[in-house]
Amino acid sequence: MVAGNWKMNGLSGDAVHLTQAILNAGLEPMRPEVVLFPPFTLLHAVSQEAKSSALRWGGQNLFWEASGAYTGEISGAMLRDMGCRYVLLGHSERRQIFGETDAQVAQKVKAALHSGLIPVVCVGESEAERAQGATESVLRRQVEAVLHLLNLDANQPNMIIAYEPIWAIGTGLSATPEQAQAAHAFIRTLVVAHSEHLAKRLLLLYGGSVKGNNAAALFDQEDIDGGLVGGASLQAGEFVQICRAAE
Ligand code: PEP
């Protein structure tokens, strides 16, 4: 899978242009699955362009309640109503700028599954945490917060985890394929310990300065099943190059 996180970028004209450029790049039938995460305001435009294609789309966040007096929030049902199949949860920008906690991310994952969405749960350590040798303990804490909550769930859910080291996001400084592989292998062991069933179908995406020129080396790693792309997903040519590297 290759997913593009547009973050808070673009107006409707940009969404139409970018989606059309991806659709016209000859990636169909799409292998791997290609998913766009535009801002909420562009979901309609993207869905209109992509509705009869293999391209998928999702929201960048949701709130765990189904409806009510939560001004400014969006529910899982609202995302489903926009044709979303996926939702990004726990992105480091949500955790750092908006103070989302592990417990809140877990609650959102539960709500997403309840709504029939596939959550793409982002985890990753900061530069200081890596320097302190705390990468694995941070990943364990973030992943287990979600897995423990799913323990309560009798249905084994469909879930994707994106490893996104914070020091690599938007910095141009990608993790090396070996660093990324080590983190992915660790995350997979955490999931295996919790549920072999979930581990079997779990996709693990790498995110953090993925570009056309480093994607293939990252995707070649055994435990890297694709990428979550930020900045480069706003440039159609670069994004298509990344998708091709995952074919
Ligand atoms: C992201 O925001 O999820 C991301 C990976 O950003 P970038 O590719 O720009 O580092």
C-alpha cells in the first residue's frame, strides 16, 4: 500500500488536478492499493474523481463519538458517508500539536473499527527518544495502548500500522532501510504476541521523507509493506514514482 497524507494543504482545484494526475498515470489496476488522505473539505472532490477507479481515500482524523455537541469534530459515520475506507489516526502532528494521548488514539481506533473504517495507526519516536535508546519502549507503549483495547474486541479487526519516526517527518532525513526494518520487525513481534491472526494480515507502512529516490530501498525490506507519504504526495509525478516502487 502507498498512502498520501496531504495534511492541511490544497483547495478543490488542487484536489481535482492531483487526483486526476494520479489516475492518469497508468497505475490501474492499482497494485499496490493507493490511498489518498486529503483534508476533510476535499474528500468530496477526491471521491468524485476517484469513485469509479481503484484509488481509495480516507480521513486524516475522527472523533470517537457518533454524533452530538462536539463542534468542529467529524465522526466515523461521516467519513463513511464520504466513501472513505480508511482513516489516519495518531499522526505525530496530532499527538504533538493537538496533545492526543495514547489512550485517545486507542479510543479513536475503536470508533473507526466500529464505523467500518480501516484505521492506519501512526506510531514513532522523537529524535531525543531515539538518542536515549528509547525507540522500542516508545513503540511498545504506543502500539500496546491500541492492542490492549482491541483485546476487548471479539472480532479480529483489520488494521494498518504506520511507523513514522518523528525526526524523519518533513525533514528530508529518512530512516535508513535498516533502521526502518528494525522498527517494523519489532512492531510485528508486538502484534504477533497479541494476535497471530491480526499479525498475518497486518500491513506495516513506513513514513518519513519517503521520496521517489529512496522508496524502492525501503519497500524492499522484509517487514515494510508500503509507505505513508507526506510532502511528496502533493507532487503527482513524485507520488506516482513512489507507487511504482511498491508495485
Ligand atoms: C507524514 O506526514 O505522514 C509524512 C510521512 O510526511 P513526510 O513524507 O513529508 O515526511
